[in-house]
Amino acid sequence: FPTNKTRHMGEGLAAVAASSEEIAEAAINLIEIEYEPLDSVLYPLEALDESKPRILDSVPNVDPEVAEVTFGDPKTGFDQADVIVEDVYTCPNWEHMTMETEAALSYWEDDRMTIHVPLHHSFKGQEFISEMLDLPKSKVRIICPPMGGGFGARGDFYAASMAALLTYKTNKPVKIVYSREESLMSSCKAPQYYMKYKTGATKEGKLVAMEAEFLLSGGSWAPYMNPDMMMFGRLPMSPVHHSTGPYHIPNVHVTAREVATNHPRATPLRGTVGSPVAFACESQMDKLAIKLNMDPIEFRLKNVLEIGSETHYGQIMEESVGARECFEALKPHFEEAKKWASLNPVDDDWKRGVGFAAGWRSIIKSGMNLLLSAAEILETGKVRISVGAVEKGQGSMTALAQIAAQELGLAWGQIEMLMGDTYLAPYPVETNSSKVTIMVGAAVQNAANALKVSIKEAAAEMLETDTSNILIKDGYIFNEQFPDESLTLNALASYMKEKDKQVKTEGSFIWPPDEKKDPTKNLYVMGDRPNIVYAFTGQVSQVEVNTKTGKVRVPKAAHCSDPGT
């Protein structure tokens, strides 16, 4: 809790534990607080004003580190441009608005602080609470049940830490559930964006240069302010990566900085930069197309990334680049929408328009440490897969079970998933950045493959044959030479346990390093191949706007994606 000032509306000052919600509410109402209004910093540009008060007294409101990429020679590129567009774009904070509000249940069990809480970084939560209570990590257990929505909001430890602190003080179980009002006031938000763009193109429609400057509000607890907070990575890395959109631009200079403001802590919302950066970049594309009197899709197709293209951070696109196919698929829908827009609406107050926009999304390579998983054959006739990732509605529980079932030759129903338990599945991973299926899935595949080897060795002993003759299919283990000779998983598991065979195996995975194609072109500190998988998207929208009320309607939209993962 803050000791000298609150840094945003909704920041907690005290916590009360009681035997009923009514008593707790009454006790809270007895707490008297005197506030002295202070000057505030509400927008990214205000944070640059050194006369403004510091959010955290000992740290400036602007991150001293700058994420920066220079590619080619932007000055020369702009000299070659026949058309240049400059503009500034802003986005406010967004609310994640998950169906399930913040909640936590804490209690002591086996001399271990146990907390049930929806977190997508359960191991980070374990570290945070162990430090807060001065307990060994082994004495803190986080259990993450499947949660009612995440969208980037499940990185806050406040509910978990408050519940744990009250249990630590009282030695009693504690449950905290935020009301919707409390959630709206105090939960983390998507960051504010200030985006300044300058983009140049030739009269033939080729992009030749781009400059962009980003300021992102990290809220009142921006990660740079206290590296020991363990509140995960900094925000500016992602807008630098995505700043060009899915286009090849030979000369680029991009900077991004994080600033502190009097808002709740900032976290990604469905991707760190997905919509705001696309909004700015695509607005630039539209304005250039208008100045060049070119069809907006055709203009984009002249510059779209393809296999062999080089990104502005020096990465060669070697596979799975579906942006052109997305754009081509949407062309007939765009023509249909233009015909629709040319017709007069029934009501004169309504005006019609057509929009096209594109975007790309990457899985970044940062934090890709060794990932582990375990596979264990059970006497119930099932195989348990243990992973440190959590299920937050994205379908990982199903996807990982399918990977294991396919590798083992079992039915999906024979797989039992154990996820999000730091004690029973001690395999640290952050469930974010769309990497669970591709990264954790590979570890699951390797664990399942290792268990399959152990299963085949034990089955060969039981059926008195060679392991090469053992086939696992439809949940049974066969001797291929004598198909009538088969085993159930139950029987095999019991035999393996009795004979002290290996019934549990682990699998690991780490993304292999890549060599730079041309290290001199990439000045960004990450180096190597920062992004491992890309997805591409495009959309045509029919839009109606009421010129008197400002009401907007989207009667029809056509969407096309190359989802990658």
C-alpha cells in the first residue's frame, strides 16, 4: 500500500478482513482519510514536462532508455519521395472488462501459503508473494483455475497479495472478490499511445521512408520505475517491431519510450500494440493513397511483405507470409463496398463510407528460456500432461491435450491436463504473446514422445516381443505381428509401476538461435531473429455515420487472416 500519496484513482490504501462482507464494508467505512489534491500527469506528452510532479519521487516520469531501430538511410529516402504525409495519432487507455473480476482465495496448507487466483504469470506471482512475505518460494503455491477471460489483464498481483497478506496476519482463509466498480477503478489498463508518423512514397506508389515516434503510458507503476517489481517486460519493444505494418520500407527510423502517468499500471490488451499502431500506420497508408490518387488496396499491394522481403529490423521473411493473399481475397469485397457506398442512404442525415485496413502480429523471441513439460502414465488408464502455462480462455488446455494425444496414439479423452499449479507442475512459463501452443506445445510433444518410448519398452516386455513391433493406436497397445495381443493403458501402467519402470518423463524445448543476415542493418538491442512467427490480417468495412448525432453503424464487414499459429 502507498505510504505518502496515491498515484491513481482507485489505488488501494488499506485492506480489512472480516467474517462477513457486511462487517468488512462497515469497517472500511470507519476509516477516515484526508486527501491533499496534487497536480497530475494524465497524458504521455505531459510526462515530458519536467515541471510536473514525479509519479514516483525517486524516478523521472520518462524512461531513460529508448527502444530504437534505424534501417537504411531515412534522410535519403525522404529526398526520393514525391509525396510525404505527417500526422499525430493518439489512443486512450482501454479497459479489458473481463467477465470475471479480480479475485483470490488464500489459506495455509501443509505449511505452505496457497493462493487460488487467475494469473497468466503464476510463477511471477509466486516470486512476488514470496518476497512480500519473506517466505521461500517453495512455501508459496499459486493455483490458477481456468479463468473467465484474460485479454492481458491477468498480470496484476494485488488481489493475490492482499489475500495472502491477510492470511499471513490472521492465519485464516481469506477470499477477496472485486466488485465491477472496484475492478474498473483499480485494475490494469491498456496503455495510452502518442504516435507521430512521417511516411514518404514515390509517385509510382513505392514506400521509400518512414519515421515514427512513440510514447506509451505505463501508468503509475511503469516497469522501468522499479526493475525489482517483477512486473514483466517493458512496453516500447513491440511498437518498434510493428511500426511499419506488413509493408517493406527500405529506410526507417523508429523510437519508442515509456512514460509514467497517474493511471493504473499498463498492460497489453489482446496484443501489446495490435490496434493502436495499426490505426496510425494504416491511416498513413490511406492518406498516401489519396495523395497519389491510387486505389488503397493496390497501393498496399505494391509494398506488402512477401517471402524474401526484409523487415526494418533486418529479418528476412523466409516462410508463411500471407499478407498478399489476404489483400487479394478482399479486393472483390472492397469493390462491392464501394458500389454500396455510392448509393444514397434512405435518411439524408446518414453518410456512407468504405474502409480498408491491414495489420500484422508477431510472436517475439524475448524471454524464450528453456521450457519444460511432463507426461505421466496413470493407473486410471490416462496420461497426465503437466505444464506451467494456464488456461485463460485461449484453448491451450485443448490444444496441448491434442498434441499429446496425437504423439502418443491415444484418444483425446485419455489425456488429463494439469495446468497452472506452481507446486504440482513446476515448469515456469509466462502465458502470453501467443506462444503457448507453439512453444509449450513443443515441450509437450517431446515429453509425450519420451513417455511413448518408455511405454513401448514396457509393453514389449509384457508381450514378449521387440519394441519395433509395438503399436499404440486408439488407446490400446498392440503387437503388430499378433494384433490379438493387446494391452490397456491401465494394465500397462500397473505393470510399469510394479516393475519400477519410468512412468513419468519430461520434455524440453527452446527456440534455436538464428544468425543475423546482416548485423550492420539492425541496431536494435535484441539482435538475432527477434520474431519467430507472424500472422497477417486485412478487413473491408462498410460504414455509416449520422452527421447530426455522430452515431456509427457497420452494416457489413469482410475479414481475411493468415493466423500463422
